[in-house]
Amino acid sequence: MYFYRVMLSNTWFEVGRYWIFMKGLFVKPEKIVVYYRQVKHELNSIGVGAMGIVIITSVFMGAVITIQSSYNLVNPLVPIYAVGIVARDSIILEFSPTIIMLVLAGKVGSSIASEIGTMRVTEQIDALEIMGINSSGYLTLPKIIAAIFVLPFVVILSMFAGIIGGWVAGDLSGTVPSADYIKGLQDQFVPFNITFAMIKTVVFAYIITSVSSYHGFYTEGGALEVGQSSTKAVVYSSILILVFDYILTQLILA
Amino acid sequence: MIEVKNISKHFDKKQVLENISCTFEKGKINLIIGQSGSGKTVLMKCAIGLFEVDKGAVFFDGRNFSELSFIERKPIRQEIGMVFQGGALFDSLTVEQNVMFPLNMFTNQTLKQKLDRVNFCLQRVNLSKVNKLFPSEISGGMKKRVAIARAISMNPKYLFCDEPNSGLDPQTSIVIDNLIQEITEEFQTTTIINTHDMNSVTEIGEKIVFIYQGKKWWEGTYNDLKSADNQELNDFVFATKVMKNLKASL
């Protein structure tokens, strides 16, 4: 009982501190032009820096989805082009906005938490505060803005890469002829699915950057604690992405 | 002048500072000395507002810093320069960008004006040809000098240095001490140095505050220190053979 009470009080403490941290982000910035420069830097670091892993993951996942779908759809009443429909909808609805964002929680989230955590333990954040700079806003807000702006483009790129990966794999393996796959891609397309995917991406981008920044910002100790903060950032971001994936799907699609 | 009045601070159940009052004078080098864990750094961090005090207040030229909000503290903070123990330079910025950082944040100067100021500050700390290097590419002593250059870039009225000589060889320590002394005299700053380097005490200490177990144990000038009969102070200051010999020769 005592264990659960302590765990509950720790959880409320973390939630409360997270909201205080978030409130601090929106204090009037010192100089907009400095924030603008920071946002440009973060766009490059978060967006361009993630392109490689996103494309590689997407191509192979698209390929696997296509081959597995064709392996499972053996009923002669189901046309072969259904594989294209399944691949397209899986990629657009779930794979690109959720799985890729989980991958990015690992890549971008750990990088943000360790960067800010290292700044904390080497007193760089104290140096900012002594100068009178709102350190949480200066370090975190540009990351959140950049992620919300750039990650939807990364996810769209992932959708293209996944669909192309599926096309190539289906054609090379001979399981789904090219014409059938393309017919499947075009059949029963619901444009709202893209909107839904973008809504999810924006929410997940906010979760990854804010949760990772929070864990980095409140790091105490040394190198070991920076590593722990980084791990926590990835774990909590991933769990929240999955929880919000369910909530958003229930709210918007159900 | 900075006045610390009856400040106390605790962490969890541990009382770290207890009812400390002292005055740090303008244009002088004020040293806070004491054993490791005595509360020196906490006292300094309370003075600059990185820790909120439980009780008491800190006054910057009569302005009660402790009762101000984050926003209200900004004008005073811009009058403060701080040199951290490890330098606390921003890793992702070059030396030039580090020194220029406060100017970018708080002034509307042109790039040329800012570069002139950066070069002046770097020259003042005897650094040249390092503008484009990153902190990871320079030595520990150079990092401290860059940190001093960044601290003086906004012409501070108050200069805080947290163990500026830690991790430096004796010769470089003397260079840093002399530099801080020159800057204090030149810009008439209220300089507060946190140290347990006895060489700094003998070379540049003008006003000294000795902290012992979270309490102010002794306060006075360097001349007072030589003749002080405070047991804990003498045990701390004259702990090494060199200092014992110095005491014997006085």
C-alpha cells in the first residue's frame, strides 16, 4: 500500500512540475530574433537530422507490410490489389505517424534530453538564468516549434518511402504485380486519413520535445544521471505516444 | 555594494546556511572561504538568486533582490557577471559567440559593435586567435579566461567567481587571480570570489568572510586574518606547511 501511495505522489509531483515547466515556456521571450535563429537551427537538427533513419525504416516496413499482407490474403475472393489498399492505409494511418514517431522519440528525444541534461550538470543553464534569460523557454520553445513544424513533413516523406518500399518489394518478389499495387493505392482512398495522420504527428511532436526537454531540464548529478534522464525521456515519450494514439483514434475515427 | 542580511537555507532536513549576514564592498575583492561542504557555493547561489533563501534578504546597492519576481530581477541580473567553476561555456557556440551571447540577448548593437566589444573583452583577458574555436578545443585556463570575458562583456557592476582556480596549475591560477584583480580595479566592480585556494587569499584577498558549518565564523580584512586568534579559521588557513611557515614569519 505504502509503495502505491509513494508512486502516486511521485506521479502527481512529476505531472505538477511538468505543467509548471510548460507555463515557464510561454513567458515573454527576451528577443524574438534570437528565438527565430534557434528555431532554424532546430529545424535542421530535428528534421533533416532524422531523414536517414526515417527513410530506411519506412522503406523496409512498407516492404514487410506488403509481403505479409499478400501472404495473409490467400482467399481467392479477395482481389490481389487489396494488398495495395492494406499497405496504403496501414502506412498512412498507423505506421508513419505512430511507429516513425516512436523511432523519433528514441532518436530526437534522447538527443534533446541529453543535450539539456548536460547543460544542466555543467551549469550552462545556471549561466543562462544568471543573465536573466528564461532558460526553459530559450532551450525548449524553439525545439517544440521546430518539431511541430518539421515533423509532419518527415511523416509525409515516410509515407512516400513506405509506399514505394511496398511497391518495390511486391514487384521484386512477384507477390503483388506493380499494376495491382498501384490500383490498390488509388482504390477507396479517404483524404481525411492524411489529416488524421497530421493531427497525430503534431500531438506526438509536442509530446516528444516537451517531455524530453522536461527530463533533461530537471537532471541532477552528473554523467550517470544524464543517461538516466535520456532513458526516462524515451520511455515516457513512447508510453504517452501510445496512450494518445489510442485516445486520438477513439476520438476522431471511432 | 552587496549586503546579505540574516539569510538561512536548508535542503530537505539539512540546514546548510544559518543566519548569515555580511557585506561585500564595491571596488574590492571579497573572498568567501571555508572547507568543502561548509556552504560557500550555496551562499553565493543564494546571493545571485539561483537558490531562493528560506529567510533573510540580499540587497544590491540597497535594492532588495530577494523579494523581486523573476521578471523584476532581470535589470539587476544584467548587472551581474558570473564565472562558474567549470566555466559553463555553451558547448555549441564558439568562443566569439559565447562572449557575444549576452550582447545578442540584451543589446541592440550592430554586429560590428558587438564584434569590437568581444575582441576588447578577449584582449582584456589576454586571449587572441581563439575566436572561432569551440570550448572543447581550448585548455582549462583558456576556458576560465573566456568565462571572464563573457562575464565582463556587459560591463557588470557585480562580478561573482565560483572557485575560479579549481583544476588549474599554480601559474595559471596566479594569472587568473591577477586578471580578476585588474578587472575589479579597472571597472570598480563588487567582486565576490568563492575559494579555498590560500594563494588567492594571500595575493588578492581584501575582504574575507570565513564560513564554517553553515555559519559565518569570521569576517575581516587580510591584515586582520594574519593576527586573528579564531581557532577554526587558523586551522583552515594555516593548514599547509607553506602557510604555517608564512604564519611563523609574520
